[in-house]
Amino acid sequence: MAWNTIVKGPAEKASAVVGDYDAARSAFSWEAARAELDGLPNGGLNIAYEALDRHVARGRGERVALRSVTKDGAVEEFRYADLTVRTNRFANLLRDLGVGRGERVFSLLGRVPALYVAALGTLKAGSVFAPLFSAFGPEPVRTRATLGDARVLVTTEAMYRRKVEPWRHMLPGLRHVLLTGGMSASAEGCIDLDAALPAAGADFAVVPTAPEDMALLHFTSGTTGRPKGAVHVHGAVVAHHATARMALDLLPGDVFWCTADPGWVTGTSYGIIAPLTVGATMVVDQGEFDAERWYGILERHRVTVWYTAPTAIRMLMKAGEEPARRHDLGALRFLASVGEPLNPEAVAWSHRVLGRPFHDNWWQTETGGIMIANLAAMDVRPGSMGRPLPGIDAAIVERTPDGGVRVVDSPMTAGELALRRGWPSMFRGYLGEEERYCRCFAGDWYLTGDLAMRDADGYFWFVGRGDDVIKSAGHLIGPFEVESALLEHPAVAEAGVIGIPDPVGGEAVKAFVALKPDWTAGDELRHDLLAHARRRLGPAVAPKELEFRAGLPRTRSGKIMRRLLKARELGLPEGDLSTLESDER
Ligand code: AMP
């Protein structure tokens, strides 16, 4: 089906942060983007200073930084000045506990204010912030805390009891567990954060971090092996700030709602850092998705810029037009989407029902910030991810036999999406896995692992992933992690995990299992295995479906052939899949 381009009028173009794409591309430099921030003396740069203290120093401390909506709809506001003091206290608390520069502070929290305080307080102290998704079960939490050498964990008592306490003795390096939201006397070896924070000093001189100092650790999933810890540095803030202005059209004073969970990279780069560096007011909802609730938040808080994801948009579409029409969404100026392919229908729907089109953009954990986007002043081509931001060079490449790559010039030809290295928020490594990191580059090009096409006008179109990683409801899920959890069950001899199409979540996780002798397939065992996976992995990662097989197809070297499982499941031609080895990233 052909989708009509949504043409932007002169008024929309004139009011956008980037009014003329080509002019902005040629005028842009990362040095100029850096000059929009203040920095620290002697060339230092600290994300939290740019997000908070800079505004206070410039007399903007009274502005609302965070408007937090509790599950029951109550609102708590924090000004830039309030967050500055609270993060100072958190940084002092870390110092009092002897937590040093570069040491990792993990969070396992819902979207409560303490999370924002912990993130920015950690960065002020020169320690490294590593957020975890609160819907993770004990196993993904343990794996990541081990991999990232967690020194501190900030969480709630309920999550601690269920997801951390059972294995804490295995991780002696995890010296401090800080609990927020109440702590009972029996929570041994933990600190009551809500009591400790007011007792910590309100002044703190931000640690003079250098732009290349590690700031953030984000976990992402690969096809094989453990999750990968993508390392990001303080210098990334230059890209967070510039890309939010260009791709999200974000201005000081905007009311900005990023619905992504801070446990994932979008929720940190654009759900904490970028809106604050710009000087916007962030709306944060502690509740879960509900169409009525979401429209109510847009209306009540007069949200001007909204950044969400295709799964959520599809759920809004499912709820129908009537709830949207019942609310005054007139404050909305710019709508953006990320994380999965955005169906052209969703763009047309939002244009018709919400009065504005969603602007798709593309990036990934490793890029740290938005790379390709439909900008406010650009005509939107529904189904396309947009064009590379000023400062970003993107290309479609194909690998050559000598290990290099060749740029594919012909329009609408599928190949791997590559980015020329050098933007400030590019990851600096996979923690402890130098070789895996090196495999992501060919000469000057960072290879994203995604397949895409470029049209004659420079718009990029997503084709698919080049690996077996599953994207379900916006969450990247490594099949190996799910297979490993299934293999822990005494009945399981072999497990293979794939993504199958799902009308709302994009993909759903499906497992194929071969049983050990003496075990009999049946509904009871299926339920038991699914429940086991949910307990170990959490509901966001565990399979939704499970099928028994007598045996699973393997490559000559013994790897489960997930692509063959998938081709058979979806009735696709198997072609030469039987000889393909999985991509190792
Ligand atoms: P993550 O690292 O969890 O943010 O996931 C990044 C991956 O999500 C990318 O490599 C893509 O496969 C997918 N992705 C992100 N944005 C888009 C988009 N706009 N369209 C299609 N896929 C996307």
C-alpha cells in the first residue's frame, strides 16, 4: 500500500529547531554542540552538572524539572534546585560509604523520584550509573550485577527480597544495598535510603570528570552468550543535548513525556538526561499503560513533546479513537516514536486522530543517542525512520571477503546499516569484551547489525535485524538468556528460542524444547516450564509460548539453528538456512 508523505507547511518549518535540514547538516559541528553546554573547569564534563547545577548557576533553579505522577494520580514536583540538592545528598552518601570514582551503582526501581536522584547523584560523584529494568526476574538481575561488578544497588525492599537476597552472598563486591520506599527491621545488611539521604550533606562539589570518563553502563542483548555491558562516557551528554533539540524538537520550557522505562537506554538518555540539559519539565508516570490514563496525562499536564514507542501506539490504536477525542490534546506540538518499526498505519492514525503525525526515529543502546530521525521540519514518509541527524553519517554497506565493507550506493537496496564513528555518545566498549567490541567496526564504520535501505532522497527504511535477537514490546531479548533459564529445569535437554510476530508487541518470545528421557510432554509440564521461566527471568523476558519437539536442528558446530526454527514456524522458505551459522554479536 502506498502511504502519502505528510508535507510540513512553512509555519511548521519556521518554528522547528532545525528549520532547514541541508543547511543544518552543513553548518553542524560537534564542537559547536559542545559549546552549548558549560563544562567544568580544565576541560571537564559531567552529565549531572549539565543537567542540574548549570541551570541553578544560571538562575533557572525555580523551574520544574520533574513532575512525578504516582499510581493513584497524585503529583509531586521537583524544581531544578530541589533535584540539585537531593543529588548532592546522594553523592555525599556515596562518598560517606566509600564508593569511589568509576564504581558501579545499579538501580532496580520503578519510575519513582529516588531513581532520578540516584542516577544523577551517582554521576555527580564520578561513579557509574547502571540501570536495570524493574520487570527483570532474579536471573537477569544477578547476571548483570555480576558482569558490571555492582558495588551499590538501589532498590525497594520487595524487589530486594525476591530478586537479590537469594543470591547476594555470591556477590561480595556488592557492598551496599540502599532501599527506598520503606525498610523493615529484618532487612539485614541494607541501608534505608529515605532516612540516610536527609542526613547527608546538601552541598557537593561535582567530581571533575573528564569527557572520556565512564558514566553509564547499559546492558543489551546479543545472539549468543551473556548480555553485553555497553560503556558510555560523560562526553555523551553533548549528543544527548544536541539530538534532543534536533530530533525531538525539544526547547527550554517544554513539557516533555518520555514513556520509556529508565531501565533501558531511551529512558536514561531521553527520559532523564536530555530533557534536563535542555531545561524542559519532565513528566514521569509511575503507573502502567492504560489508554485513558495516558490521554489524561497528556491533557492534564499540557504535554508539548511526547516520545513513545510503537507497542504503546498500537495499544492506543486498539483502544479506539473515542478516548482520544474526549481529551484536549491541543498542547501537543511534537510526537516521536522509537524502538521498533513504526507501521505506516500508526503514523496516518496519529495524524488523523491526534492531529499530529508520529515522527519515527532510530538508534540503539550502542549509539547512546538518536542517529536517524524524521525531523519536525521534514516531510514525514510513513514507514521510514527518517534521515541521519546533522553530525551523523549513515550508509548501507555490505561486507567484503577481506573483512571490510563496501558502501552500497544504489537506492532501496538492502544491506547493513552503518554509521561513521566519531559522534560523542558512541559506546566505548563492551565491558570486559574487547574482541566483541572490535567486531562491531570495519575501518571507520560502526556496523549496527540492523538491515535497512536508503532511498534516493536519503530517507532510511528499516528492513530487519541481522541477528536472532528478539524485540518484544520494545525490549531487546537475547535468546541465549531465555534458553539458559529453560535448561536449568530438570526436564529440559535442549531449548531454542525465537521471536514470532505479535500484533501488539511486534514480536513475542516462543520457546522450543526437547525433553530428557523419562519426561513426557504435556500441558502440565508446559505450564510448569513457562512458570519456571517467568520466575527466573521476569514476565518481560520469559516466553509466552512453548512447544515440545523431539529434537532441535543444530549447525555442524552444534549451535541451535534458531533461524531454521523460525523459518519453519512462519512457513518461510528455508533456502540455505541449514548451512548458516548464527551471527556472534
Ligand atoms: P535497543 O538497543 O534496546 O535500544 O534496541 C535497538 C534496536 O531496536 C535497533 O538495533 C533496531 O533493531 C530496533 N529499533 C530501534 N529503533 C527502531 C526504529 N525506529 N525502527 C525499527 N527498529 C528500530
